[in-house]
Amino acid sequence: MNNNNKANMSAFALKLLKNIPLLLFILVFVVFGLITPVFFEWDNIENILTSSSYIGIVAIGMTLVLLTGGIDLSVGSLMFLSASSAGLLIRNFGFPIWLAIVSAIVIGLLVGAFHAFCINKLKLVPFIVTLSTLVALKGLTLMLTKSVAVEWPSAITGMASRRLLGFIPLPVFIFIVIIILVQLMLKSTPLGRHIYAVGYNSEVAAKAGIDHIKIIAVVYILCSVLAAIGGIISVTQLGIVNAGYGEGEEFKAIAAAVLGGTSLSGGVGSVFPGVVIGTLLIQVVQAGLVYLQVDIYMQPIITAGIILLAILLDSLRTMLEKRLERRNITKSCE
């Protein structure tokens, strides 16, 4: 085999590896569809897209934090606090819905600013800071609600069934808008390039004049704001916020980001198609297990196993990508 053929094979292998998340998503979707033909029906696809919207929004925020080499474990508890607080403002104080939603977003902004202050000024480890707020926000919300479920009015719960342009569910439309905005920010603005630079090598980024403190503040605030928005989107589908609301959502968000190719070490990842594919993969697995009537106690175990397999494949992909890239660089220098 001559050098050109070897180079073409290496390029093909590299391209294949970079698309493992997409290929895995297609494989899982097709397998579930062949086992349960109803899985291919439009109503089911629409339900998957709608159900994916809120966790996808949270995962986008998580991706921004992961790109800088950080992490936010508090997003599930923040969803609980913001959605519960907004519901209480409507029910107990007669707040208009729009003002209650704004209040929920402001709560997210304040929590994100607190995280940024602890990380930037107090020099605390993001894992510890956000783990602490995970517990604190959960306790605060239980205290506010006295562990009683908070119901939202039908005006907000009916939003999930609204259609824009005649066929796009409102939660999906909001998800798409956020995808476009964040994707443009990451790929077409100095802020986006700085986020990648800080995650890839913070010391080099600092020497290049990038304001590390500002970037950390921006990503943690955006992550918390998007978590609050994700909480509201979730409420439009559930209609109620109970004591177990938001539990485990942080792990779904991290899994969706990593499945989409975001590195836990920072500097590598994308919103589209990365996070979108990761989010849909998780939701397709969960929906498929329901259609197959798998035991409810086995579903989390199987879902976790598939996610673990996907992450292992992603780690293998990253390792092989680096090996192939080094090989190509070596050959180009010969």
C-alpha cells in the first residue's frame, strides 16, 4: 500500500472516529425501531424531541463550563429552586407568569455569579463549590416548599402543546434558538474562542491576554441561567414540581455533553451537533426501554450501561484520534 493510500485510510479512519456519537445514535434508534416499529412514528419522534428539549438546554450550559475545564453539579437543584420559587410566586403572591419566569432566571443568574465568585476570588475548586450548592439549594427549596408539590397554572403547562409554524412544539423551538445562539457565540465570536482557549491551556491563554476571570464568570452564569430556563421548560411538560424534581439531571447533562464529544479536561467540544446528539441519544434509550416494557427498576441500570459504553467508545475515539493525528504530522514532516 503506497503512502497516498495510507494517508487516505488514516483520514477516513479519523473522520469515522469523529462521528462515533452520530453513528451510535443512528444505530440505537434503528435497533429500537426494528424491535418496536411504533418507534418510527412521528408522534414518538416528536415526543422524544420535546422531552429532550429541557435537558438539552441544561446540557448546553454544562458544555460551556466543561469547555473551560470546570464542572457544575448544582444544575438539578437549581432547576428545583427556580421552578419551585416561580410557582410559589404565582400561587401565593399572584405574580404574573412572565414576571415569575424572569424571577426564576434571575435566581439562576445569582447562583452562577456566586459560583464564579467562589471559583475566581476564593480560589475554590469548582467540584466542591457546586457540590456544596447542590446540597444547599436542595435544602433551601425543601424549606421553602415544606416538601409540598408546587403546581403551575394551566397557562404554563399548556405551552408544551403549542406549535410554532404549525408543527414545531414550543419547547423544541426554544431549544433550537438556544442551540443557534450558543453555537454562533462559540464559533463566531472572540468570547467563544476565548472559552476554548482557557479550557485548552489556561496559562497560555493568560499570556495571550485573555481575561480568565471574566471567561469563568460568563460560563458559570450562563450555565446557571440555562439550568433555570431548562427547569421552566420541564415544568411546561410536567405541570408540577415535587420533592424529587431535578434529581440526577446534572448527571444527564454531563453525560449528554460527554457523549457529544465534550472533553472533561476542557478545550474540546461543540453544541451542534455534539450536545444535540448526546441529548437525543440519552432520550432515545430511555424512550426505547419504555416501549419495550423493560422493568422500571432495570431501566436506569441499562441506561447507565449504554451511557458508560458510549463514553468508553468516546475515550477510545479521542485516544485513536490523537494517535492518528501524531502519525499524520510525523509523515508530513518526513
